[in-house]
Amino acid sequence: MNAHRLILLLGALLALSGCERPPVVTVQHGYRGTGMVEIYNPRLLAEQAANNAVPPPQPAASQDGPRANQVFKNVKVLGDQSVGEFTRTMAAMTQWVAPQQGCTYCHNPQNFADDSIYTKVVARRMLEMTRHVNADWQSHVATTGVTCYTCHRGNNIPAATWFSAVPQNPHSMVGNRAGQNAPAMSVGYASLPNDPFSLFLADSNEIRVAGTTALQSGNRQSIKQTEATYGLMMHISRSLGVNCTYCHSSPAFANWTQSTPQRVTAWYGIRMARDLNEAYLIPLTPTFPAMRLGPTGDVAKVNCASCHQGAFKPLYGQSMLKDYPALMGSPHATATVAPGAASAALAAPAPAASSLQALAS
């Protein structure tokens, strides 16, 4: 009898090990009676606080005097900044990306103008990418913007990047698993395809798969495509620390007029990640040494977790861009408009900023 009770007790503990222990806090995220509720665990938010703390800004520098490209050699980005602002921005980048190695992580100490160190070539392109995001993707980042710290947070390599999955052996006796039944953090340890990123954040495959009518009426999307979409949605949910109703209306997931404004922001975010991968990161593949490439020889790329890292807004919405005007960039492109953007902006209200900030602080 005692052995039987022990087995039952161990089974119960095992079953509960996947659950979050209380207390939890709920935040209404839409109209009453629709189940539009976000659930937050203050204990887990407190654990994330240190990772989302913003370092103090570098001391202000004079905007007067000669420009950086008039004093330093081989300055291809930020050359229009004053020497003081340019040096200040470089010091901040060192703190954000290579606090242990210092300037020599990117620069030849004997010749700072030298481009022979690959990290300098990459850093220059990443600087251009940051300015591109702040100038051309305000549909996603608004005026909060991003800096190198948004992704790096004191690390040479951002904590959250992705590589293409290793292709399955085509001669396998188990058939084509399509990345399924191999639980991975990328899809919340579900049995869904564990590489939705290659399909949607490197290529531009169709993400929307849900039909708009109760009966079949021309929707030719397959179950396989649907599972890949769900894999991406699981990734977004986990990356932001939210559930599906943060963007979608529980009674009508596909309906833009009933979705929250965050769905429009996410729509732009998916396309921003795809743009950054296609235009900035993938072209850098030949620049990286083999040790920095993935198992299939591809470069590390960005997804939602690269910036968010478990927070509904990166760094809980704190802006560092205002302290580093050199990273703002100048607009030179116009993003496409999300379907239903105007109507979604008038949809169910977002949670009060004070409510979520109180949980995050």
C-alpha cells in the first residue's frame, strides 16, 4: 500500500512539474466576456528584471567641432557625427557588445582603420541595420527604437538567434518528419515543426492559413502549412511572454476588426525580421568564420526572441535611442501596410501600460 501511494505521489509531482506555481496575476486585455485575459507570474517577471535593466547612458558629448570622418580614417558610418558623439557611441557599443574584450574585439589596436578583423565588418553592417530599423520600421518599433543593446545585452552574440535546421536523411525509414515530434524551445517544446523560421523569417511563405467560412470554400492550405504557422505563433507567444489573445480575439482569431492593435504591430514585426535577415544578415555569411556558422553553413539570424527575450516589449518598453541620436538614421523606405491596420487600431483596447509596467518592475 505504501509503495502504491508513493507511486501516486511521484506521478502527481511529475504531472505538476510542468505547471507554474502561484501566485499569478491576470490582466484584462479586451472586452469583458471574451476571455481576452493575459496571465502573468510576478515571480517569473522578477527573475527577468535584471535581463531587462537598461545601463546608464554614456556622458553627453559636444555636438560641435569637426566631424568624425574629418578626423578618423575609414569611417563609413556615423561620419557626419561630431568627434565627441562618434567616440561616445563607439564607447557605448563596446559596453553593449564586448565589455570584456573592449575595442580590440573589432579593431586592430595598431591601426583602427584596418578592416581585416571580421567583427569590425559585421559591426559596421549591424550599425547600418540598427539605423535602418529606427528609421524605416517605426511601424513596429515606434519611436522607442532599438540599439545594439536591445539584442546583445553585454554579449558578443545575442542570446536568441536561429540557424536553419539540419535536413532529415531522405533515406530514413521513418519517412519525412518535417521537423515534427522533436520538441524544441523554438516552438514551446510542442510537437510542431521546430523550424518555422526558415519558412517565414528567411522566406516569405504564406502565414495565414485559417479559413473564413465554417465550410470549405476554396481554402487550399494544407495541415502541414497550418502546423508550420502554429509553430511560428508558439515562438512569438513564448518570445513575448504572452498568450494568443495578446494579438488575437478569442472568438475570431482571423478577424482583423476584432483583433487587438498588437496584432498589427506583430504583422510588421514579422516582416521586419524577414527584411533584416534577407538584407543584412544572410549576405554577411561569407564574412563569418566557419566557427560562427550553423550546422548547415548558414549565418545566425534574428527572430522575435532576439529583441524581446521573454518580455512583451523589449526592455519593457524603455527607450535607449533617445540617448544615442547617432543611431536614429534617416528614413529611406516605406513598409507595406498591414491588412486591417486601420480597423485593428480601433479594436479592443490594449492593457493599461501602468498595469503591465507594475508587473514588470
